Amino acid sequence: MTNPNTESPETPSQDARTPNFLRDIIVEDLRTKKFGDAVVQTRFPPEPNGYLHIGHAKAICLDFGLADEFGGTTNLRFDDTNPEKEEQEYVDSIQADVRWLGFDWERLCYASDYFPQLYAWAIKLIEAGKAYVDDLTADEIRQHRGTLTEPGKNSPFRDRSVEENLDLFKRMKQGEFPDGTRVLRAKIDMASPNVNLRDPVMYRILHATHHRTGDEWCIYPMYDYAHGQSDSIERVTHSMCTLEFTDHQPLYRWFIENLGIFPSQQIEFDRLNITYTLLSKRKLLQLVQEHHVHGWDDPRMPTLSAFRRRGFTPEAIRTFVSATGVSRTNGSTDIEMLEYFQRDDLNRRASRAMAVLNPLRLVIDNYPAGQTEFVEVANNPEDPSAGTRQVPFSGEIYIEHDDFREVPPPKYYRLSPGKEVRLRNAYFITAQSVVKDAAGNIVEVHCTYDPASRGGNSPDGRKVKSTMHWVSAVHAISAEIRIYDKLFTKPDPNDHPEGGSVLDNLNPNSLEILTTAKLEPSLANAKPENRFQFERVGYFCLDPDSTPNNLVFNRTLPIKDSWAKIEKKVGA
RNA sequence: UGGGCGAUCGUCUAAUGGUAGGACAGUGCCCUUUGGAGGCACUUGUCUAGGUUCGAAUCCUAGUCGCCCAGCCA
């Protein structure tokens, strides 16, 4: 998982974990032997109704990380209690993404494995007079539930006999009734200030085909009736979930206590929010279905499969999640923080290459016509063990259009007429003249070079202000470059006017495709998901859409550009 | 206007009654064969009002603000 080229072990300071309240709870529970001699058992319980996103990465790191830290284990459990929204495709992608992030589960579980047990427990609750079949319609149930400020009313079916409830519930299971005609409810308290306790629905009738159990069942347990018991069956000690479930905790405990089963405990923490990033599975599904993006793994998406395709690394995502911490406040982390940890990781590990995205032809007039030579270039200046490679150089090269200005603005260090600069690892050159097309656009720059400066240094100790990347024109290969920008224009994508939607905040320029790029020839050997730093430009990785004749590179992130900042200031 | 949860630099997060610290972002300088990386320095914070205490970010009271809950979704 770690780069084999990295010999130095992680520094001790990186091992020093930031304290957090979840760890405190576990330490205390272990100290007081709250679960006897049981080890820490956690679970990561996604519903297979979409792809995992970076918000899930936080839950995964917490569930797996904390258990591992205390010598416990973690199950991957699919919370598959709603066949109408769930699919095998999602089950598969979730497993792949958890593994990619760097975690492996002790047991692979499904809430659907527990349907028979859950059913048996429902019978038990009915027999104890704690559950009843209700014939009210969904609308009527809502009306009886009352409001946030007013208590609810009992259903007229609330006091059915145990025998009648048993009979009706069994017939629900046997498929005698159509969808929506009856539900099984827990008999708790219709006047509770916590609306979750106003006789919550335990089972609904759903004649739907489940991705695992097929047509075996036509009644399905609700989340509240399935989750705590599933935890209990797996003897989960610490069931971590996000804050919005806090109000469900009394119900979670009610089922466990009334069933007298293993007392798993729910602990809530805050969700991850990131600026300019949408982290709602439902809304991400909408982006996919309505083709605002090209799929769940479109590199502009916040899904783990999109981050993978874009060139992000699991290491950086884990570091980010850990740096971001966990608490019970609702905030939003600046996306710059994620980008920082990704650049930091890639800077240390990514091979360098030279690529010119927006080429300008440069002719070296005093270079021997037709000559080619090879210059030696470090594969990664941050990592000498990465070695070197030979890069072809000749008298006609491409440089970045932005690297030449006929009239240089203040503080501009790059090439301009009469100015000397360094071509990285090659020679000093001095611009002499420009060639323009009929419209007055610069199409070619003519230079002279100093043969004594081979390798990039002049024997006389002459200094230059700038070093530029380049690609030899005859040796260059072409590629399609996909430049990604933020998918949304607002720090909070949900910040839209009344009646609007996140779609109003979609960035129309989130994808730009460049077809003119010229790359050094070694890049022809790149494999999908290989990651590079194109020097002075950014981090890139080969997209799976690539073919040998049509290379496609995704820009993971641009390199930090301090010139852009200076230019802005000088221009202002 | 019921119930629950929360509030510390611009952002995220530590400090568990005893020096308000770190990271990101920002600013300046140094260094640099990537205007990358790196180094150094700097700036900015305990929601408000009371109270308890030798001492309060931390405990108490009241207020203010924010988030969540009225699916046969999870």
C-alpha cells in the first residue's frame, strides 16, 4: 500500500493521533468492562443504493480505524432493507471502494441475512403485546402521528388482540395483502415528544424483488427495526453513525431492551461536509440519472470511484479524513485542505514528466539542423531512488504559450524578447524574434541557445530567473487532456433560492477538454491510474478511456501557481 | 412555537477546572534547475450576560445563534 520507494518510516508525530470523543468513549468502556471481555466490534453499514462518497470515507476510517486501534474487528454490513432502491451494482462497487481505501472486513454481512430472525422477534413482540398490525393508510398514520408540537392519537387498531395481530402479521408475510394496506407497528407512546417513538412502523408490505432474497419476502423491516438488532446479532459494541440518527437512539435501545438481546450501543458523530462539494447520495443519483455528469465515477463527482479515476490516492483521503477530525458540530471543511493533502502525497510519490498543454512552437536557430540528443532527467527530485530517464531534445520544441510574452508584465520571469531562461535539464536560451499569423497571434518564437549550458547550468555561473518545461517537437506525442474544475460554483451547493435546486449551482465549465497537448514520448507507456506530475503544470493520471492511439489524461489537481497570484496583484 | 444536539482563529480541530495549541488558508522573507517542494517569521479565536471558584473555553443559570426530527427511506 505504501510506496515501496519510500524507505523512511512514518514519522512518530504522524502516529500521534488527534484525540477525539469516540476514542475516549471506547477507552472508558474498556476500562469499566461495559461489554465484559468482549473486544471492540464495529460495523460499516451502507445501504447499497448508490456509490460510496468521501463522506462515507470518514465513517469507514472511523469504523475500521477505531476497531483496529483497540484490537477489535469490523464487519461490512449491507443495510439492504429496502429492495426498491437497492442493486447488486452498488453492492459490488461498495466492496471495491472499501478495499481501495485500504480496509478489509472481518465478516461480510447483510441485514437481509437476518430477515428470519427479525421476523421471529416481531412475533415475540406481538405476543408480548408490544406490537400490532395497523390497517390505517399511510396518510391516516401521518395524521394520527400529530405534529412536532402536538401529541398524536392512537390508531383505532392499536388494541387488537394478540391472536388477531399474530394472524394478520402472518398473512402479511404470506402475501395475502397488497402493498400499503397494513403495517406492523411498535406499541410505544403516541404522545412522546420524540416523534420516532410514536408507534413507529416496523414492517411494511412491499411486493418487490430483493437483490439477494428475490421474492422470498413481501414484508420488509424498516431501518429502525433492523439496525439495532443487526448490530446486536453481530455483537457490535460501538455502533457509530451520523448525528441525524440521534433522535432514533431511544428507539434503537427500546427494541434491544424489549427483546433482551446483546446491548449494542449507538454513538453519533458529525458528517463530513466539504466546501463546493455535494455529499447527498440522493442528489448525486440525480446528477447521474439526469446526465449532468457522465456517471458515478465521473472525476468531478465526490464518490470514491471518481476520486480514484481522477488520480486521488487512498492515502491522501485517509490523511485528510484524519486531519479533519471528528466531533459533534456541523461545519464545512475547506476543500483546499483535501487538495493540500493530495498534493503533498503526490509530490512525494508521483513520477515527473514534461507535457505542454497549450503549445507554442520554439525554434532554436543556432542548434544544428536535424540533430537530436538525449538529456538526463530525474524521475522525481523528491525521491532519488526513483532514478532518471533520457528525454529527447532537438532544435524545434514546444513550450507553454503562457511561458512567452512579447511584452512582459512586471515580475514576469519567463521568456520574452531578449530574455534568457533555462529549459529544464537542457540549455539556456534567449528569445530573439517572433513570427505572427495574419491575425497578429504569435505562432512561433525564435531563440538562440548557449551550447555551454548543457544540463541547465552555465560554466560562467550566469543565473536565470526562470526554468521552463518543454517537449521536443518531432518526438512529442499527442494526448487528450481533461481539465476538471469544481462541479459547483458555490461553497454550499445547496445554497439556492427558494424553489431552485443544486442544479442552479452547477459549474458550466467544470470540464474542459484539451486536444492540443504535446507530451514527452515516455508517457506513451503510461498505464491506467498511473499518476504523474507534469512539471510546473499539475498532477495527472491516465484515464481508463485511453487507447494506445488516443491517450487520455485526467488532471487530478493543478500545481500550486504562485505566479497566478502575483499576476492578479500586479494586474490589479 | 415540542423534543434532541451543538457553539474555540477565515476553515477544521486540541486543551477532560491550571500556559488557548496544531493543520489548512492568508501575509512577508530566505532558498530553489518546477514561480512546485522546502525553511523561517507573522496575523487572527473561547457566542452573550450573569454566577460558582484562588483559578473557567471547560461547571451552573439565562439568553442568542445553528443543525436534526412529523417516510410504509436509510
